Amino acid sequence: MQLLLIADRDRETRQRIVEFFNGSEYKVIEADSVDIVLHNVLKEDARVILLGSEFDGLSAMEMIPLLKSCNRDLTIILISNEESLPLIRRCRREGIFYHALKPINGDDMEEFRQVVRCAFFITQRAG
């Protein structure tokens, strides 16, 4: 079973996404701190992560290079309400796979289903 890491300090957003993916073909793990994220990337072989915009005082922009240095094959889907084009471009240069706005309704969750499926497909083809 493929490991999907849901990492967001916003409990409500994290829970909504976890509940959506529970019962799916993925083993879903939630993380609300940097140490849990790093443990799952380094020790549990997480391949796809839905990453919130800030953790324990670190911005996603600071987390992305750290996570990529731990596992260059990690597929990062950034979850953020940030719409600054320069910031999004910078995150893409750092190696994110996709940027999604925080989910509000069922249509948003369907976007997550599709992008996660695509991320795992690409990860399997590369590996």
C-alpha cells in the first residue's frame, strides 16, 4: 500500500483531507509537526506528501529544499492559499509537483484525488 503523507498545521484542513482519503488505496498518515514529516520521509518511505504552507515556524519554501534533500524523489503537493505568482514559481523551481488551494468543497477534494493519483503514477513510473 502506498504511503500518502498529509502534513498541515491547520487541523481542520488536515482532518478533512485525511477523512477524504481514508478507505482509499493509500495508507494515509497525518503530520502536524516537522519531526513527524521528516520521520515519515526518512524512515517510512513516504513518496507523496500534501504539504501545508507553514510548520513549526518554517515556511513551505524552507521545508521544500529540506524534504528534497532527504528524498529527491519525493513528490510534493503544496497546499496553500498563497496566490503570489513569484512565490509559486519559486516553489516550482524548488521541486514541487503541484500547487493546490486549501480545499473548501467536494470539487476541491476531487482535485486532490486526481493530483494524488497522478503523483503516485509518475512516482511508480520513475521508480
